[in-house]
Amino acid sequence: MKKVIIYSRIATIEDIEGPNPLNRQEEELIVHCRTYNYQIIGAYREMFSGKTFDRPEWSKLKSYIKNNPGEIDMVLSTNLNRIIRNQILFMNEVEVFKGFGVEIQTTSEKITLMDNSELLKYGPTID
């Protein structure tokens, strides 16, 4: 059973119009984890720009993983743009998390970092 941290993010208060998108993202992640028999170890959610990883909850998430080696297998979000808007920053973060033994995935894309060429390939999730 994979041990997972789920992560939800919106950028601004304006994103909260209608049904709360943080709740919607988290509910989708919970359903996904139940479907694939993933154990949810923690959940992080925040309202912050996706232009950088310098975000309070992402920093807490990363610190938790760093300080608890082997406890987490995957960070899961609904899609790549909920994690970050910059692919180069994302690829660098994937490498950092690989060093912790943790993969970063989404429910809507299967993300693969190809070789050291730093090409990012993503398509429909197939588990």
C-alpha cells in the first residue's frame, strides 16, 4: 500500500466562488486514494500563487518528508498546475523528491521525468 500526502492549492480568494475548490480537490484526491488503496498520511492545502515553491504549506510538506525518511511514497495532487505553473521548477522539485524516495503524481496526468534530458512527459493517469 502506497503511503501518500495529498496536496490542494488555489491561487486567490476569487478562486473560491461557487463550491470550494480546495474541498473539491481534496475530495477528488481522497476518492482516488480509496480507489487505488493508497493510505493517506497527511493533507496539505493552501491559497497561494503557483509561480514558485516558496509557499508555506508546500514548505511544511517538504519538511515533513525530509524529516520522516521512508514514511511517504508519493505526493498526490489533482493536476500539475495545482502543484506549480513552471515546468522547469517542477522538474527540479521532482529530482529533489526522488532523493527522498518520493514521487510526485497527479490524478489527471501520469508524470515522467525522462533521463537527464529534463524532458517532462505527461498523459492520462494509468495505475
